[in-house]
Amino acid sequence: MQRITSVFYEALPPRLLVRSRLKCSKAPKETPLRRLLDDASSFGESEVEAAEPEMRWATQPYPARIKGRPDPVQPRVDPRDTTVLLFPGQGSQQVGMGRALQNFPAAKQLYDLASNIVGWDVARVCLEGPEDELARRCQTAVLVTSLAALERLREERPAAVERVRAAAGFSLGEIAALVFADALSLERALRLVELRAAAMRAASAGRPGGMLTVWLAADARLSAAMHRAREHATERGLEGPVCQVANYLHPGCKVLAGDEEALRFIEKYGAEWGIRRAARVRVEGAFHTPLMAPAEAALREALGAIELRAPRLAVYSCVDGAVYRSAAAVRRQLPRHVSRPVRWEQTLHALYARPRGEAFPLTLTLGPGAALRSTLRQVNARAWDSSLQIDV
């Protein structure tokens, strides 16, 4: 596990200094990102900055708290005057994503900033691919595109951003939610996601696995099907086979993950247990299962070494549907993403729980793909009625 972490950090490029303002074709109006780029705020390295004042990093395009000043108590408001943000996870990527954001200077600057941090051209990979490179770098690409969509939202609907009261993200998307909530700086989030991708890839290399979306009949016996798939894999000589629910999407749809032998059994014989249809997910391994334990350990070590803050608004964890209450909770829960199921259906229930007859907030889904909004419709049609997709 330590080797995974050290190899990753050795592979990262040297830090690139942001020495001047990023230029664009037209002068944008004042935004948090513009103020950040103009001021070139530092990456928490006061001792370096004192010795070399020119060493400043543009790393955080969201308003930081003023130290020593508590967050104001938010008065109760009509839910219709509030906003919820939802961020997608890996698997939502597609070549060409971000094209609709290129006319927004702040979004373009965010792509440039992210490229400086990670050392490769994020915008090029998103816009041009090729598909295999985008698949390999999808976690960083999806994170940056989701946050760039947020910059579009700031320009087109600034009042909606100001009224955000809660956020959630599907696995990887939760990191984007935590960046928006000021729990995690942009630079640390990007480096963490690069490590996350490398650690998950390394954990997958030793044991072939995958993920499979299944659509279920009302009387489906999914548990029995997975049990039989594990038995089949054992009969084929696999020790301790894995086949389990990795993503809870809605009552009629789940994502399974596990060993290839078990998943192939589900694809071939699943209809006998009420599985109506199955489709592979474009990922490299059996994510959100115990097979990712080495990746969880690498992430836990990395999170132990970086600064985290309590989120400034309600961010719901997709591991258990609970709201993060402290930086310690973020540090404890975030590594679990890779080896625990994504309980997205349960998270949406927690997010939209309210007394009968109470109105729903405006929900905005940010980032590539329309799957999050489609899933919301299956889980809570009334919340979906008040939702919009921000195109990328």
C-alpha cells in the first residue's frame, strides 16, 4: 500500500507556479474564480511564501472561510428558494464533454488550472480523447468537468449558487461536492483523485473484475443469483469469489461488481432469477467491493496527511446517506468509497426527506451524462420535477 502511494507521488510532475493571470478572449465579470486568479492565493505553504513571496498557487476557486469567524446560522427558508447540487461519478465520461463550457471564461480557466496541477492537458483529453486515454484518466476529467459546469452555473444562474443548502455526489462526485463545500481545496482534491485512480487501477491489476448494471423484474431474486454466481466461480477454482451489489440506484436497477467469472455467469443465466437485462459498466475493476481494500488503505494514508475542513453546507455521504458533520468524518468516510457499496438510492431518500406536502428545492445536476437525473426520477419523481441538468 505504501508503495502504491509513493510510486504515484513520484510520478507526479513538479509543481507548476501560476505566475500571472490566466488570459481569456474577453473580460469576464467578477467571480470567485476570477478573484482567486487575480489574487493568486497560496496553497497553505506560509513558510515557503515567507521566504519566497513570488511562490503563490492558484488552487481554490471557491470562497474560503475567514479563520476565527463562525459560519452564520441559516434562517429557515422556503425550500423552493433553495438549491441542491448533484455531481456524477466515473463512468459518466464521454469524448467531447466540456464542449458546451468553452464559451465560459471561468470554466476554461478552471481546465487550465487543473492541467497545471496534474501535469497533463485535461481539456484536450475531455474534448478530443482518444477514448482509451479518457477512460484511463476519467476520474480527474469528470471531476474537473463537473466543477467547470459549476462555473457555467455561476455565470448563468448566480442566485441558484448562492442559495445552495445541500450537495451530494455519486462516489467520485462526492469529492466535487466537498470542494464546493470548502472541505477540500481544489489542488488537494485533484492530487487525491489522481492517487485514487492509480490505487484503484493497481488493486484491479492482480485480480480481473468488473461491474455490471442489472435491471430487475418485480419478483427478481438477486441475492440468490449472486450466491449461485459465487458458487459457480468457486467451482471454477476461484478462491473467495466476490459478486455483490456495488451501487444501489433505484428499486428496479442495481450495479453488481466482482470477479469476472461470477459476472459472466450473471450475464448468461441471470434471467433465471428475474434479471431482465444486464450491461457492462466502463470501468477497470470490481470497484466498491472488498477487492479494493488496498486502494482504501492508500487513500486513508493520503487523507491522513492533508488538511480537511468541516463542510460549510450539508454534504451527504453516499456510503451511508449521512451528512458530514466534521473534518474527521470526511477523513474517516472518504476512503471507504472505493471498497463499500454506493448507497445512492438511500442517499437521495435522506436528501429529500420532508413532511408530506412540503415543497422541494431546485436540484441541479452538474457534469457529464444524464444518469443522475434519470435515477432521481425513479427514486423521487417530485424532486425530479424541480430538477435541471447543466449541459457540458
